Amino acid sequence: MATNSSQPGKPNAAPFGRVALLLLALLAIVIGCWFAWQPATQEMAEQTEPGLEQPADHVDEPPVDEPDAETPQHRDTDFEQLADLESMQTVLTGRLKKLGEKYSGANRLKPDQSNPFAAPGFRSVPLDTADLVTVFESPAGSDSSLVARRWQAADKPADLTETVALIPFMESLLSPIGGNADAAKLRSKFKIFRIVQDEATFQTGVLASFFAVTPSGRSGEFNATLNLRWTEEGEAAYPRIQSIEITDYETVNYTGPRSVGFEDMTASLIGNNASLLEQFGQGADQWTARIADHGIFGYNGICVGDVNGDQLDDVYLCQPFGLPNRLLIQQPDGTTKDMSAEWGVDLSDHTRSALLIDLDNDSQQDLVVGAANGLLVYRNDGERFVLKSSFPDIQDPYSICSADYDQDGDLDFYVCGYYDKYAEGRRFPFAFPMHDANSGGPNTLLRNDGNFQWTDVTKQVGLDGDNQKYTYAAGWQDFDNDGDQDLYVANDYGRNCFYVNEDGKFTNRAAELHVEDQSFGMSVDWADVDHDGWMDLYVSNMYSTAGNRVSFQNNYLSERPELQNRMQYMARGNSLFLGSGVGFQDVGGAANVFMGRWAWGSKFVDMNNDGWDDIVVPNGFLTRQIADDL
């Protein structure tokens, strides 16, 4: 995983993409249902976090009695019906994708062409632009302009509420971003996160987004949450939409020198280096087919620092097995030069993480590399990196974070494990119980003793408690303003840890401070987002539309509401906790930060220099050559 000093058009003709998506959805059900069959325990219910219906408050569920050995396993989930609903989700998503395609070219959907999508009698209340409230606007006189607006539904009498057919309704959604112009270039995305089945209809909660570039070069995007009612009645061989209700809508419009606010500069960064173009110009499929044990998941980190003292940031890229890590030295013209071999760090071992930090206080950035066969520490001598220390027992570290925890004037670092290196089958990335796994690899705190000598003080300082989890990332921060660094640890498959530093000794107080965030922890970052003097915490997890669809079904864990609540929480996505010095408040729902898709990381960054921290969330999965890949 990435680490730094503060934390870490057309549908494919072949059916493979649709089959793959269906298989992934069914896999989600199988995993969830496997967990659902496990007996409930008291530990699972203690200090249960709220589900999606209660995003802002911490709720402690009543304790659940420990079942004895004779208690039968619950049979409270209808697996067959869940599978049927997932199959229906695939069909409905296909219809929405087709609808979006009708708005992707010059031949826009006409009123007399709505029959394949709209059921007879379709009527819905369109978006009223008067209900859009500006929540952000760039300062006047800027070279570029960014305007964000959010929908706030007006309370109108029913007899004054206008309803329209499907085409005018779609045009109302597209109008604020200029997407209703015939010449506008559009792309769309739909994700179904909820399905409710009635006798003859389905209701679906849908995340919908459209991005538009207008003929004048302006761009805009809307993101909406819609409630769609479908029916299978009539002559059509597929479900059609009866009505659409807007439950959330926001839009962003951009005007500037280019049609978009960001431009992909990867090619100019790499330049004409043929080996770099070959290495980074191919996806996981191509390299996996050519290199044994290459790995396909792509969680290899990146770190940035000025390695040669020219005041320009350079980039170190970690790579999977069989491809060399790359050190790209920035040139004055903004391009980079590959100096990996010259600096002695073109490792071909599988490398997940790296960190550029000054470990010996000589004002030069040294390098820590988390490779599959051990942790490596290099000293920067000004012209190359020299290996000074290695830790073969710390295998395959997922991330590294640094701080002077003991306040002795030099930087120490905390290394996050994931798999137990001695566990059989440790490379299979599923852990059980899914909600509270404790079979992962240990994390390690290495104290800097000077002259590139290190001591493992994990046990000595109390960080050996709750230290067998599947840790992706950690972040240091003085959350209580007492002058020393505390440590938050994000764990996959269950509870996170928050080790409070008390005179150099650490105690896990995550439950007490309401930040266990029992989910699929991927990353950690800190910022004072509300400018109250106390640091706040953002944790990326995995927002799962499949998990939301399954966990909110009435026939899923129907006899164990506390466990259903737990699974709903695990599917909800990312979390934001406001700090107060004595505890934290979960405000992710109110702050609208749950949905970061399949989030691998997160970072607070003031993107527009207005003094307020924004959040960047890298997300996604494999990139492949087919059009409808993941």
C-alpha cells in the first residue's frame, strides 16, 4: 500500500464481463452467508456500531447471550431467494447501462423511443433546479471555476407537484451539467445498492452518475441516489421502470483552460523511456501471463521525496514480483529520469510498501522498503542508496509509517503485517470470522537507536496486544494534544486498534473511544477538518453495493438483528470520526463520506488552497482490456 511519513463505451461483445460480475455478486453472497451461519457470540455484539440507517451516532447494542454447545445454528437466511435477487440485480443493471448508452452519443433518446425502458404510465417528479443550493464556489477572478450544488427538496403541495415522462425526467437530471445539449459528450455509471421485492414489482436504490463535456468545453458531473420502481407486467421480455424518485443529488460544474480540472500527465512523466512505457503501459493480465507468481491484485505502494537534494520531489514505485522497482528522479522541466539501477534500488522482489524519510538526521531522505522476503533499510549517501539493515523475519509488510514515538530526536517506524508468515495457505486473502479475525500477521515497532541500528520494542511498549490482525495501514497522530504520538491501526476483516501513548507505553483504547470501526480497514489519515483544534480521523473501508443489497434483506439474519446490523455496518464504506480530545463522534453519514467505492486508501489534501482539507480516495480493482472490466 502507498505510504508516507504521516501514514500511510461500448459493451463487450462477449458475455465474459457480465458473467464475471454475476460471479462476483454470488461470491459476495456466499461469503456473507457463510458468516451468517456461524453462531452469534457475546463478543460480536459488544459495542456494535450503527448501520446505514443511523450514520451519525454510536450505538451500543444489548448484549447477546452466549449460545451453549447444544444451541442449533440459525437457519434465518433464505439463500435461494438472495441468489434470485442478485440475478435480478444483474438484469436491472443491464437495463440501466443500456439507458445510459442512449445518452452517450449524438443520437439521443427521443420521446417515442422510451418504450424499452419506461413502463406504460411512467410519471415522476423531475428535478427542479430551483432546489439546488450552492455549497462551494471558486473565488472570483480565478483562472478556473468550480461550482458545487446540492439538492434540497422543497416542501410543495401535492396538487402543485408536476410529474413527467421518462425522457423529460432524464433531461431534468442532465440540465444542471449541460448534459441535455445534443452535442454534449456523456458517460454514465449505475450501481444498484438496494433491492426490495413486492409481488409484481421491484424497488431498487441506485447510485447514478453522469459526466458531461459541453460543446463550449465546459464539464460537469452529477451524482445522485435514486429510488426506481420496476415492473415485469406488460409485453416486454424484461423489467421496465414505473417511476423514479430522487433521494439525493449533487452537481459539480467546471470551467477552465481545459475541459476538465485534472489532466493525466503520466505519459509526460515517463517520457520516451521504452522500458518504462512497456512496464507501466500494460495491465495485470499481460504480466501475470508472462511472469509466474507475479500477482494480480496490484497493491504495491508508492512514496515521494527529494532523494538528491535539488528541491524537486522524486518518486519511488514499488512493483510486483518480476518487475523492477523504479526510482524516478524529477528533472527541472517536470519530466523524470529512471535512476533505479544507479541508485541501487531496482529490486525485483515483490514490494508492497516503501517510505522515504531521514533516519539519521543528515537532511537526506533514506529509504525503507517492505519486500516479500524482508524489510530493508537503505542510507542515502547523496548519490545512491546503501543497504544498512535488513529484517528477514518481517516478511511482506503491507505498509510502513514513521514518527518519533519516544521523543528522542530521531524517527522510528511501525511496520504493518497482514498474513501470518507461518500460517498454512496465508496468501489466500480471506480471514474468518470475517467480522473479527485474529489470525493475521504481527505488526512491529522498530526503535531507532542511531547509526542504523534498530530494536524491536513491540512487546516492550505494549503494542503486542491485539496484534494478530490483518493490518493494511496505520497512522501516527497526537489526538489528545498531550505532546506524544498515538497510533491508529486499520485492520481488514474486523476491529481496528487505537493505541494511546501514555509515557511511552501504549494501550488499545479503540472501543472506549468509539473508533473500532469494525469493517474492512484499508487506510488511515488525520486532519482537523472542522478547525476546532482537535485532530479528526478518516478510515477507508470497502463500500459494497452487493453487501448493502444482501444485508438489508428482511430474510437475511432475520433472527439476529444485532448481527445483521454488524454486516450492514461492514458494507457501508468509509468512516469519518470527529475528535474532541476525550473521544470521537462518527459523522460519516452527515458528512456524506461513506461511499468511496472499493477504497484502497485515503488522504486529506487541500486541493484548492482554501484552508479546508478535502479527501482524495483511490479506488477500484483490476484494469483489463475489456470495456466492462472491474
